[in-house]
Amino acid sequence: MNVGTLRRQDEAGDGASPMAAGLELNHVADIVDFLNGKSAEEATDLVAHMPLAWSVEVLDQPEFHDACEVIEALPQPKAAAILEGMSADRAADVLRWVSDPARERLRAALGVEAKTAIDHLLTYPEGTAGSLMTTEFVSVPATWTAGRTMEHLREVEGSRETIYAIYVTDPESQRLVATVPLRRLMFGAPDAAVATLAPGHAPISVRPQTNREEVARTIRKYDLLAVPVLDSTGRILGIATVDDVMDAMIEEQTEDVQRMGGMEVIDKPYLDIPFMEMIRKRAGWLAVLFLSEMLTASAMQVFADELERAIVLALFIPLVMSSGGNSGSQATSLIIRALALQEVRISDWWRVAVRELPAGIVLGTILGIIGMLRIAVWQEAGIFDYGEHWKLFAVTIGSALVGIVTFGSLTGSLLPLLLKRLGFDPATASAPFIATLVDVTGIVIYFSVAWVFLHGTLL
């Protein structure tokens, strides 16, 4: 049975609970997708009628949108039981966004072990390895044999998030000394010391303050399913698993895309965003960009006399300005992505400038040639008469495009580096912001070039 079948059963009203019939035949991802199509109140009612094991598995999925609302609305005994059954890192994520009074009531209802684990995870800032990690991992002393470790795995497998790596610790200091992949353990001699099955290199690890982007790079670089998180003494605090890191990075990428689009971050699916919240998130940036565009109008007022004498210049303002904004947006997207992947650093600003300067000139030249050909074709075909000085006007448009596209490329590539240097998110250098900045300066470049080429003729 899939989510479509679930929805048809729900619509048909079969049974007292739409989830009752054939629930065990559905994958948890299908159930989560089904619940995401319901309101928070409906989802709460459905979860309340699920067996505890199923409700734990559903709430444990990061894709479940209304987890915080459901936990807060459920009867306290069941909510606490679900939180205790969930992985500690997911439970901490859910509680992090529950309102303060409800959070304290739920914490008080938790068992000592679960409460301690969740409180520990909540101390780490969001987006760090500490906030992503789970405390449900497998660790054994270095004095154990492979056989004894396998027996231990069979005992604790159900309560651990992953068993694909076994973390071997010093029996006295409790420091991490080795990481043994499950494959090596399975094919090792039963009487061999577990530590001898580890690869020859030192264990790969991160600190709890490491940001999630660096955790993702570490997992990708070393092809890991999980990476241990160590404190300053080398003791293992938890592990950050690849699925949790992927969820965090998808969230990070979503936020960056929204910022680059010129709006505040929205942490809900589009169709679930309250109308007024969507207006509030978008109106602020639009107002700022609109006020910035007023500078463009002010710049054009300075050249009002030139426009009166050569009204033909006004025809190409949108074309020239958009070309500069587009080149800036391209460069911004490239550099933001390069920064995220650590392909460039702030200290590489001069290398970026040296690369973007000729790139901007070449790109501007290409567009300039196209623009000049367009004017020539329209003039010779009789589509539009640009006047007796149309050749000079064509050169003006071509030269202006070179200057504006070059400026846009330089500005778009260096602004994210400047923002990062100042401690801001580079994604704040949104495409609309770059376009607005290039518009203002582009007007000045455009009319300055026009004055140089057309002074004494049209101007």
C-alpha cells in the first residue's frame, strides 16, 4: 500500500481511523508524505491513534513538517513516550522549536537518561556538529576481542542509530583510539583484538563546534557514513550521520536560495506558509530593493538633458542595465557556490578579480557585438531609424555594454567575499541586490560612455 492508497482510504472514510487499515504495509516515508498533506490538527489526531512504535518512527523523520506542533498538541504522556523513543538528536531538534512553556512541561515528563541526552544536545548552537550528532552509537574498549564486540552488537543493535562503524576507546582515559568498519569486524578473527582491525590511519573526527558545512565536507572527503564528534580531551560525544548531515545541508541550501532570491528565510513548505507571513518575509526586501532602485531614477535625472537631446539613448537603457545585472548575478552564484565548497577563500579575492576582469571584458564584448549588429540590421532593414549618426550610436552601445558587464562581473564576484569578510552570510548578496547595485552604477557608465562618443553630435 502506498500514500495514494492511504489518501483514497481517508477520503472514503473506511474504519474509525484512516490509518488503521493496512498500516503495517506502508513505508514510513509514505505515511509522512500523507500526514504532510493534512493540517496540524488532523496530523495530531492521526498520530494520537497510532501505536507508539509507529508514531515514534513517524516523528523521527525530519521530513515530517508539523512535528513540533504535533508533539506540543499530543497528550503529555504520549508526547513524552514518543520523545523518549526517538533518536536523541531528532528529539532535540523538535524540542528546540517547541514554545517555552510546553518545552519545559515535556522535559519534566522525560526519563532521566533521555532528558540528560536531549539537554546536552540543546546546549550546542544550531547548525554545528554538536546539534546534529546523536548519542546512540556503538563504542567498545580496546581490550575487547572481535567476537565479544559482535555479541555486543547483537545486544544493542536495536537501540543504536547506526552500527556501520564501531568506535574503540581507551579503557582508562575513554579517548577514541580507532574506528573499525563493520565489514572489517565481520571478517576479522573472533579472538583478534578489536583495535587491530582498524585501518592504519588515525580516526577521522570533528569537534562539536564544527559547522555543518565542514561536517558535510569531512563525510564527503573520507566517504564516511558517520563521523565521530570529540571533545577537547578526545572523548567521543556522539556521531554525526550522513543522513542527518544531508537533511541539514538541504535546509542550508534552501535558506541560501531564498536569500539569493531577495527574501527572508521561510522554514515551511510553500503551500503551508500563512499568507501574512509570506507577505512579511517578502515585503521587507522588496521595499529595500525599491528604495535602492530610486537611486537609479535619481541618476537618470542627472542625465535628463542628455536624454532630451538624444531620446534614442532611452531605448537601450533596459537592455544595457539588464545585461550588467545578469553578469553580476552569474558571478555571484559562482562565487557563493565556490565559497560553500571551499574552492575559494577570502584571501583569494585578488585571484577572483584577476579572473573576472578579463571574463567581464570578453563577455561584454560578445554582447556589445550583438548589440551593434542589432542596431545595424534594424537601421539597414528600415525597421527603425536611429538617425544619421547611427554608426556612432552603435559603437556607444557596444562600448557601454563592455564597461557595464565588466563592472557587473567584478562586483558580483567580490561582494560575497566582502560580506563573508565582514561576518555576514555570502548568500545575502542576492541576485536582485546585485542587479540593483549594477543598475545605479550602470546608468553612470552608460551616459558617461555616451558623452564620450556622442559629444558634439547627438549630445
